Amino acid sequence: MNIKILKKTGDEVQIEFEDENHTLLNLLKTVLLEDDRVQITTYDTKFPTMTNPIFRLKTTGSDPVELLADAAAKIEELCKEFGVKFEAALR
């Protein structure tokens, strides 16, 4: 995965994700929206393809990079939890 930070301020970031799709970006958006420090988050795609979408995050004053790191850690934990529960269900 290649990412490029297009814009960063104290409370906003815009990131281009090369060759990513809804699977990752929608999950990231969903997890971020659960955080009270997030004002808005979304991503834009070029219709009809999903080449290099632009992800946008605006916070209520928090560092957006820290929020992205927190969201990534939460996603990692969710994946671990799923793995454990999936393995248990197979037994």
C-alpha cells in the first residue's frame, strides 16, 4: 500500500491511498467515526473506478495523525479478536 499525504494541518489531514478500495477505507472511516474527537471523515473516489481515493479526516482539535494511529491499532485488535473467535468456532 502506498499513501501520500496531500494536506496536513493541526486538525485535518488528506491522504491519497494508491490502489486501495472500499474494504480498507470504509473500515477506517467507520472506526474513526466512533471517536468523539472526529468532526468528519470521508473518502472520495473517481467514478466509475476506485483508483487512488482521497481520504479526509477533520478533528475537533486533536492531531489527525494520532487519531489515524489509534484507529489502526483498534482495527488490528478487532482483527486479532476475530481470529481468536473464528479459531474457537472451528473447534
